[in-house]
Amino acid sequence: MYPGTVDKPNGKLRLQYECNPFAFITEVAGGKATDGKRAILDIKPEELHQRTPFFIGSKNMMEELEGYLG
């Protein structure tokens, strides 16, 4: 879990070369990766060093998290 903060609302991890590789491996293994609103692998990059909040884990953990995030 690496959420956005007050100082860094877009998170600190880079979408293309930090979040996407972990998200791909996790989803192939049956887990789930999200930014809190949508799947990480569904985010279309708009810039090279784009950052995003990052939540990753089992499907059950991520479904519970989505319940908390609303």
C-alpha cells in the first residue's frame, strides 16, 4: 500500500516502471493492483514519469480496501 498523501497527492511511485511491473506479476498470480479507483494496468500513461497511488495484494484484500475507500 502506497497511498497519495497531502504532500504527494499523486503518490510517489512511477506508473510505468514501478507500478505496472508489480501489477502485472500480481494479476497473473491472481491478485489485484489499483490506485484506489481503477486497476493500475488500465491507466493510460500521459507522461513518462507519471506517478500514482498504489495498492496491491490479493483479490480479497483489495475488495476489502475498495469497501473502505468507497
